[in-house]
Amino acid sequence: MGSRNLVKMVLIVFAAVVVLSGLSFQVSAQQQLKGKTVNINKATAQEFLQVPLITKELAEKIVKYREKNGDFQVIEELLQVEGFTRDLLRKIKGFLLLEGIGGEECTC
């Protein structure tokens, strides 16, 4: 087996491990919350810490952003919070609830 083939094989195995670990994270994170969601328009910084991948610093930034700008209108508005990324939103969106806009509830 040539060195190029070995490198390709190693890269394929590495990619598979990365993909599978991401799936494993999502399953274990869902098991941690056991169906609970966090309302981004009501949650305290401490409550945001229940969401996987949310750090204390980011939780505080989310709350400060909401206090300054009012309730979130859509979940994607979290991307306006410094340090919040599309990748993070994709990973945790299932743990977020948007409630408090005109009395409606949305798990968008």
C-alpha cells in the first residue's frame, strides 16, 4: 500500500470518527435535557447553562443582549449575540424555545 493510499485511509477514518462523535454528542445532549427546552425570552443565564455547549460567558451575553434589545423575535436572532455561531445554533436549536411574542409559542 502506497503512502498516499495510507494517508487517504487515515483521513477517511478520521472523518468518520468526527461525524460519529457529533451524532453521539447530539444523542447524549438530548438525554441530558430529557425533552426540556429553554425559552430564550425568559431564561436566566443559569438556565441557559442547561443547554449543551452554552458557556457561562455566552449565557450572560445572551441575557444582556435580550435586556438591551428586548425579546427575541426569531431564534436566529441569537446570531446577533457576540460569540454565537451558525454551527452552534444548528447543534442546539432543538433545545431552544421561543415564547413570549404576542402570547404565542414557537419551537421554530
